[in-house]
Amino acid sequence: MGKPTGFLENTRQLPAKEAVESRLKHYGEFIEQYSTTDLNKQAGRCMDCGIPFCHNGCPLGNVIPEFNDAVYRGQFEEAYEILASTNNFPEFTGRICPAPCESACVLGINQPPVAIEEIERHIIEIAFERGYVKAKQHIARTGKKVAVVGSGPAGLAAAAQLNSAGHLVTVFERDDAPGGLLRYGIPDFKLEKSVVDRRINLMEEEGVEFRCNANVGKNVPVGDLLREFHAIVLAGGSTIPRDLTVPGRELDGVHFAMDFLKQQNKAVAVTRTASPCFPTSNSDNLPAETHGLADRVTATGKHVVVIGGGDTGSDCVGTSNRQGAASVTQLELMPTPPMERTPNMPWPTYPMIFKTTTSHEEGCERQFAILTKAFLGDENGKLRALQVVDIQWAGAKDGRPAGFTEVAGTQREIPCELALLAMGFLYPQKEGMLEQLGVETTGVGNVRAPERSYQTTIPKIFCAGDMRRGQSLVVWAISEGRECARKVDEYLMGSSLLETKDASLVAAL
């Protein structure tokens, strides 16, 4: 590596963040950039470790030591080419990935790991700024037509790869703009939608066609796709949320987290269009009718309780604080995670330890091992409180909780006018497209498509992402889209030159 002693001379340092009181006034991104000197130091911490486990930790197989070395040497075009060889969308993963590569970093055994995610974000932003990211021109076309249903990270990755292989790709998106959860699930303060638009525009320039407001199985007949396309990729995600069926669920004020987040993202999109100074504007200053969302659910002035301790719950916390909630409480059924690795989560596995997100930093009371017993309403049918109780988890041999009992005498009420259910997703929507296509599903409700082929029980139909593997990470969705694209290419052409994760790992070693 460029700096063999870098990890001895410099410790991990993350970029500065805008102050909480300032960033709560807007919905723009608030993490700053490294200086050239600091970026050089952080890239120089990457060790000449012999066997770089970060490759294996990354679902995409990113060639991490090599792009770190290029950054250290100031060769950003080289760094971009290395990064783009395995990752179609580093501008997304560099912002919202939980960075399993860092958990597998060899330096992380006894020091803070290399800041891989931030270095990745800097590489792609510098590449866009300097003009290294360009649309591929003069792609030799095969004449084969592929339909991709869903424009989330898996669908976009599959579309990009299949287009680069020369196929004519059409992406069908049921919403009014492409991006899937990147656009309407993840708040702008984590991923500004101009970043998504920039990539979509590039893909269109390369020849990918996007058809929005196109709900396959509803206003787009499945027969049209079967008749017009040589292959179909299903990448619609896992969209049915886990519900909490306790007394009072029907009260006004109980909502699914994704409905709440999507409404806010749509409102921010209106603000971004209306204001040239988007990061300094707050969409809640616009009247509701301006958004086209007169019945929009907001946290303004309310006691908010987020039920669910994952990333979606954290996004609800950050959004509620920006909307001016009176208070925000996040409840988690599971016990408080450990602060450090335990024997049951050894390096280089991804550790389930206690994490504090930037949204938690902005203000939130977090309670663990809490069971919601009921939603309580007033005489007008509006939510006024939650009835909860502490629970005690029993241990198991593998270190994971095996079951729980309620703690006597701990039942109580928590004031609440807005409860947001952020407990994850169960499986893809079956009504409509999946039922009409007749593809088989697994016992848990996902589309049956073995990883060796990504092929469903109908030969010309493939599946990737959360619709196939269940709720997962954006980085896994991109990986699935890439791998699925290769299988589609093989199906159409008999062989494929598209990259695979395994090939990138072999090349790196």
C-alpha cells in the first residue's frame, strides 16, 4: 500500500457534520466533505494486511485496498474505475450502507477500522465533479428486449448491467418517478434525491427506458410483458409491512412508517422543485395543498412513538424531529444490544451491537425490551397513548434471546398522538403481478428463484433483490441485481461477459 505505516500514524476520523440545531431546520444532507489532507490520511490507514477480509465483508466484492491506495496516491480516476468495476451506484452505498466491509476490516481487530464508506462516497463525488463519470456510448446492441419491473436498487443494478451487455432494457415503475425506496423510502437528509436523479439521467443517456406510473398487473397487463420481451426481471421489493394487531390498531394516529416517510419525501420533492435553495428550506412551510398531500400525516406538535429499532425507525425519528414533534420515543422489542462484540459475534462477522445514528443524536428517547399491549384513544377515536409493559428475555445457547415474559408491575401508558410502525417487511405483494404471472413463492412468501440461477419457475422470468431474498440492505439489492443480470444475459446469449462478485474477489487475490 501507499502508506505502510499510515494506520500507526493516524486514527479513524469521520467528516464533520452540520450542528444539530441547524440541520433540523431543513431536509438536505448535512455531512461535510474531507479536506484533501484528511482524505489522504484516511485512505493511508488501509493496511498491507495480506488477506483483505473487507472484500468478503462487502456483498459486492468491492476491491477496497486497491481503491484506497489509488486515493492515497491522488489518482482519483483510477480509484473511480476500480470502484465502478464492482459497484454501479457508489453514490448510494457511500451514503446509506451499514458498511459490513468495515466490520471485516483487519485493522478493526484492535483499532478503529478504515473509513471505507466515506472514502467510497468521496471517490464517486470527486469522479462526478471532475467528469470521470460518463455515459457509455455506442453500445453494441443484441436486439434482445428485457423488462425490469421495479426501479429500486436491485432493478436499477439489473437494468444498468443488462444495458451494458447490449440488451434493450425497459424499467417499469408503478410510482411517479424512478428510484423505489431510494426515492420514497430513504429521507433526503440521508440521500438527497438530486443524487438519484443524476444517476437516472445517466442511465437514460445510455439507453435505458423508464416507464413510470406503470403498475404491472394493474394498468400494464402482464401479457404485454410476456409477449413483448425476451426476458423479465422482477425487482419489486418486499413491500408488505409487518403489522401490530393489538387493541386500538384502528385508531386515527397509527400508521405504517413507510407511508409516513413516503409522504414526507414527496413533500420535499415539491420544495426542491419550488426553491432553488432546497437545503435551507423546510417543506412544512408550504401549505398542505401545495404538496398535493392535504391529508398528509405529520408529527408537528405531537408526542411521537416509533415502534421498531431499525434503520426505518431511525429515519422516522429524524423526520419527526424535523417536522417539530413535541417528543420522540423509539421502542424496541429486543433487549439493549451489547456495546462491543461478544463471543457470539466474532470478527469478521457483522456485529449486532448498540448503534447511535445521526437521527438519534438529534433527540430521541430509546427504550428496549418493551412490548406494546394496546393503542389507547379518546372519545373521538384519535390516538392518545400507548399501553406498554417491560419484558424479560430468556437467553439461549447461541446467545440469542429465546423468548420473553412480561415483568410484573411495569405496565404503563406513554403519551402518544402519532405511532409509527417500523417493524420491517414480510414479503412482496402477491395481488396483481405475481398472481397473474403464476410464479411460485417460498414458504415465507418470497418469489422462488434459486441463487444459482435467479430464475423463477417460468424460464423467461427472473427475480432479484428483496422480492427474492426478503428484506435486506441496499448493498445486497445492488449485488443481487448484478448477479441476476448475468444469469439473464447467459439465458439470452448462451454466455456472459458481465462481471460477478466471485470473479472480482479472485482478481483481487
